[in-house]
Amino acid sequence: MRLHGAKVPHKKNTAESKPVKIPVSKTVVIPMSMHIGKQARVTVKKGDNVKVGTLLGEQDGFISAPVHSSVSGTVAKIDEITMSSGMKVPAVVIETDGLQQKDDAVKPPEVKDFDSFINAVKNSGIVGLGGAGFPTFVKLNVKELEKIDAVIINGAECEPYITSDTRTMLDKTDYIFKAIDAVKKYMGVKRFIIGVENNKPQCVKKLSEYSKDDSLVEVRPLPAVYPQGGEKVLVYNTMKRIIPKGGLPLDVGVIVINVTTLAFIGEYLETGMPLVEKCVTVDGSAVKEPKNVIAPIGTPISDLLESAGGLKSEPYKIIYGGPMMGISVPSGEAPVLKMTNAVIAMDKKEAVPPKTTACINCGKCLNHCPFKLDPRAIARAYKTGSGEDLEKLCVDLCMECGCCSYVCPAKRPLVQTNKLAKSMLRNYINKKKAEEEENE
Amino acid sequence: MNKLISSVSPHINSNSTTQKIMLDVVIALIPAAIASVIIFGARSLLVIGVCVAVCILSEWGFEKICKKENTISDLSAVVTGMLLAFNLPVSIPLWQAAFGSIVAIVVVKQLFGGIGQNFANPAITARIIMMTAFSGTMTSWVFPDASSSATPLALISKGQISGLPSYLNMFLGYHGGCLGETCTLALLLGGAYLLVKRVISWHTPTAFIATVVIMSFICGKDPLYQFMSGGLVIGAFFMATDYSSSPATKWGKIIFGIGCGLITVLIRFWGNFPEGVSFSILLMNILTPYIEKMTRAKPLTGGGKV
Ligand code: SF4
Ligand code: SF4
């Protein structure tokens, strides 16, 4: 069986563009929540001097991650900003001095066993850079290590436009393999599969050169069908294992880690510099010179766009990430976050959503869904408000990959409906549970 | 910077639209339209023109009266008009063709909620209603330049095998029948176009035609003749594949096709009518919601190692 998907345009315009460091902005805004889990607790106050790598917020609770300064300068204030999810979080605003001095505390971690390895990963501030932002140390902190059959390294990069993972695979190959060695040594993993879409032959070639003497590492070219890099899709396509609904890759014996996340771990082990800067692809129909840039976390994205030669037309929409799953931002002041891998600025033609017409029952949506969901039926069930039907249709399985909306000739907002249907289903299940408890 | 649009992902869409799909169907029907003019004369064009025009007008009028959004630009009314015309004899009085068009659009399509909502194929249902209402004119098969006045299927069911046209004439469409259904060659060209453009999938037409051919073989009838006569090819490629009234699932399409095929041969070989394609499709239209339920893919919920 092959999982369905959609043939989306690749638009990898920037694959050849070696990332360049951009000038440090006058002010950076670093939010305390750039990860899934509890936000970090602010450890600095107004007026403090900070340097590159200084801890700004410490990890708070089991699922959380520390946050570090990406610049040297002075803390101007602790502000509250609204993230694109609508959540309000504290953010440290820093007036930069442009010197970019390194904090003295930055030095390579001492790693000698599993616990110190996990600790190092935790202190590095790394989170899943593929988009989700799940703290990496939590993912790697596996109690029963023998359960891990394989680590799948996600280099699929299936979203249009984005090439920052491509650059990692080409420019930071050393670090990828350094991290693989560490995972081998401290976690005892015996099998690594690097999944790369076959539209990046240069990456496949380079990785294969590095892995040719290593029998534990396999580079696996995969068909360029979106969403090849979706966690469940990748696990199925590389291992033929299906992650159960609501489960984790570990339930089927695998760990999936984004290739840039892994490369960063390799780099951190060598330098000890926490996650403070990101390689970001700047592209889109409104951008004059699409390119890859390296920007301090907290840089306003308008400065990023400026650095890419500015805009050739008025942007109507700016998104974090790729056009299939990315999040549209309210303004150019939004900062670069840990998991920002691309900033796409769209001109009017690309940005204005097409007109929605009536569903013609063509079946394209259900025949392209990787999980064999029926978005057309889900939309109907949502309209009638039937939680029971939504449960049967497994809308909670939807990963919001966007294939269904993308292929729909009637341009129905299927993903949006699925999101609403998911919360309707949650309410329905909670209500059912509460009723059952009452009856007992 | 002006105010940015914020919206839910995905932020890009494929360039497929309802209008483009319908335009492809219209293009796929053009060879058969040309063939009908060559075979039955210019009056074909008149019948097609009347059906298309009245379909568009009734859609526009109905939506105007009901204050619904005007949808004639999606071209689905054009498709319905062409298909209905293709299912009429060339000699049909024009007012009857117009009546059928109104029935197709207003009663079968719009009263059920418009595009995508109708449970039955508008052109087929209108044809069946017309066969009941105007049984005389609906079954008078006039050839402008020949004396043949019966369809091959009617001849077969009467046992007049000797009067049958040759295979070649069957394939090219030189025989009695509705104006757009006789030329197998033109219809196959159009069907292939739809397959290449992925407007339809192979499942329904293949299952439908294969069932008729195999059953003909089993029942001792000439399979090639059964394949090329009546409305089988136009039905299998253009009517049984109608999105609204047929299943969207792959297995659903196969079951739908087999069902159509079985009912067609049942009517052709043992029924009172010589032709059964329209009835078979209408009957299967009614079963579509059940077939869909039966064949809905099981979501990939997983569990354990495979
Ligand atoms: S793809 Fe769009 S038009 Fe086609 S069935 Fe799904 S929702 Fe309806
Ligand atoms: S239903 Fe969900 S998982 Fe399926 S294609 Fe649509 S967005 Fe993707």
C-alpha cells in the first residue's frame, strides 16, 4: 500500500543559496514560549546586560525548554506579546549593542553517559525544528532504550519553497554525523534512516558519501509527494509501521528527529553555543531576491525581508514556515522563533484566497488524504453537529497537512472545518465521559 | 506595510476548479457532437443548442427567483444540456427538448440543492421522464439519408439479425439511435481525454463495460455488438461518472459500474425495453449513498507493527 498525498509545486528557488548572516537588528524580541509545553521562566530583568548565549528563561516543569539570548545588549523590558496561536506570553525585549559578545558560560558540555547527554540536549534549548517545537530532550529521554529499533532522521523537507534543511544537509553534514555518533554511543541505537525527498539529489549524494562506511546509517531517497515529511507518513514510508491514533513514534519503536535539530545537537556538543540563531529561507512572490539567511532568534521578520533585497511588491500575507502548513502572521514585527525555518511573503495574487464554491462531490479530497479520511463527510457531519459521526470518521487523526484543501476544485476550506470539527469532537467526548461518570 | 491577510493553512491551492473540470467535459463531448452532425445532419446542432441554452437559462432563472448565487459560469448546466441532447433522437420536437432541459435543471438538480447535491443524474432522469411523457417521438429513429428506422438493439430484441449494420458502421456511428450515443469512436476519444485529464477515473467505465461484455459472452450474445450499441459507451464514460450521483470511493465506483452493467444486460436481454443503460444508472444513483457507506476507506488508525 502507498499513502496518498498531493503533488505540490516544489519552488525550491533557494536550494543553491548558501545562508548569509544578516546584520543584527536594533531590537530583538525573544518570547518565553517557542516550544510545546510550559513556557520558560524569565531569569533576567530590565536593565540587565546580556551576551550571546546568556540564559533568559529557564526550563520550567517537565515539558519545557530554556531560552537564551541571541544578541549582546541590554534588556529594555519584559513585555507580553501575542503569539500567532493567540496565546499571550512574556517576551524579553533586548536593545542590541551590535558587538555580539559571547557569554563566558558558553563552553562545550561534558558528556560521558546517557544522563549527561540528555542534560546537554536540555541545556542547549533545542526543540523540534521541523515545526512542532516539542522539546528534544523529552523525546530522547527514553526509559527503555532497547525499545528503539531505529532513529529516523527527517530530511524530507516536503513543503514548497523551504530549503533550510537542504542547507543543513549540505553545509552541516559533519555535525549530523557527529550527533549520530553521540546517539549511537549514549543511547545504543543500532539503526539510522535518513529520509530525503528525491528532489534533492545533491543532499542524497553528500549524505551517502558520509554514510558509505557506516553500516548502521542508511540514506533513503523518497518520492517527492507531499506530505512526505509528516511524522506518521515518514514512519510508514520508511519502516512500513503505522503509529496508532493518539500515539507516538516510540509506540512502534522509532524516534523521528528533524535533520536540522540533529545537526544542531552535533554542533552544540562541539561548541556549547545554545540555540540562538536560525537558518531561515526567505522567499515568496513578494520577495525580490529569495535567499537563505542566518538570523538571531527574535529578529523581526520585516528585517529578514529587508535583508533579502527587500520586497518587489506590497506583501498581502506573510507566513512562518511553508505554504501548506505555515501560520500567517499579523504583522512584520513578529519575531523569528526557534522553529522558524522559512518566512514567505506573498503578493496580492498569491495571497488572496480563491473563491469558495459548492462541493461537487468529486472525491479528490478523500482520495488524496494520507490517512484515508473523508473531509467531505467530515464537513457534512460538522454541519449537522454530530459528534458521533465525527468520532466514526476519525477527524482527530487529521494532521492538518492541507492536501485535501489544496486539491479541492471547489476550494472548500476543508482544513479549517477539520480544525473546528476536532474541537467539536473533543467537546462531545468530554461530555460523554462526564455523563458516564454521572451514571456510575 | 498594509494590513496582512491572516488565514488558516494551506496558503496555496491547486489550479483545478469546478469550471475547468466542466470545461474538460464539454471538450470531451465535442467529438461526439461533431459526429452527430455528420451522421444525423445539422438538426443535431439545433437540438444541442436548444438543450444547452434552455439549461443555462433555467439555471439562471431558478437561481434568480430563489435569490441564490448565480452559478452558470461553472459550466455544469452546459454539460447537462449537451448530455441530454445526446440522449435524444435527432427528430425530437424542439419544445420537448426544451421541456426536458427544464426538468433536468430545475426538478432534478436545483430542487435538490444545486451542483453536487442532486442524487440522480439530471440528463438521465430527464430522458426517462421524457420517454414516459413523449414515448412516440422519443423512439422514432429517423435517419436523414437512409431508411433504417430502428436501433440495432431494437432489431436484436425483435430477432431481426439480418438487418443489422456492420461492425465498422457500428463503430463509426452510422446506425439508428440517439444523436450523441451512436459514434463509439468519438465517445472513446472523449472518454480517453477525461481519463488523461483525470476528470474521471478508470474504475466506473471499466467495471460497467466489462460487466456488459462478459455477461453478453456468457449469455451467448455478440459482446462487441452489445458494447457498441445503445448508450453504453456514453453512459459508462459520461453519465455513470457524474460526481454528484455516483460514489467517490474507488471500490464504490467499481461496485457502481458492475451494478450498472448487470442491470443493463438484465433489461437488454430479458426486459421489455431494448435499452437499459439509463435505467441502470438511475437505479444505481439511488443506491449510491449505501454503496459509499459500505466502501468508505478505513482511516489509518494503526495500532501495533504491520
Ligand atoms: S475535493 Fe472539494 S469538491 Fe471534491 S468532494 Fe472534496 S470537498 Fe467536495
Ligand atoms: S483530512 Fe487532514 S490529514 Fe487528511 S488531507 Fe486533509 S488535512 Fe491532511
